[in-house]
Amino acid sequence: QVQLVESGGGLVQPGGSLRLSCAASGSSFSFDVMGWYRQAPGKQRDLVAHITNTGNTNYADSEKGRFTISRDNAKNTMYLQMNSLKPEDTAVYYCYLRLGFSTSWGQGTQVTVSS
């Protein structure tokens, strides 16, 4: 079973940037898909972006051009670079890893965009 730990969340002003990290441990860094979801208070959990084991990426429409997902296999870590942040980006961000029929989740990291 893989363990995922997110970090990098915090409070940022509108227009600012944050980089989230998702460190994987407990198994070799193998996956079919890794990605990020977010959940705002009172709302459903929505996909933000994902990256496949071949490096293909996909983004939600509202994140295209502002967010960049990447991975560092040597560090067993996935990243989400978030630029031009907006108040509506405020949410708890969760990373996930899917391998075969198994999906692992991190505990979440809070991102708050406010002046």
C-alpha cells in the first residue's frame, strides 16, 4: 500500500502562486495515473489535473494555462504548480495515485486564496 503526503498549501493573495507536492512512500513509484482533486466547502470533489505514467497530462478547463502538473521519479514526488490564483481556487487539495484497480489518497492540504 502506498502512502501519499501532500504539502505546500497555505494562504496566498489573489494572483499569487503556490506549488503543492505529493510524496509517495511505501512502494516503488509505479502508477498508471497520479493527479489532484480539490474540494471546496459544501461542494463535491472535482478533478484538477492528472498525469499518466507516460507523461500525458490533463487539466480541468478552469485550470488550463494556470496550473502545471509534473512528477520527479527520482524523488517519488508529484507537483502541482499553481499560478494566477483566484479566490475560487480556495479548497482542500488531495493527491491520488491509481495503479491497476487500487487508488490511494493523501490527507489533503488547504489552499486559501484571499486578500
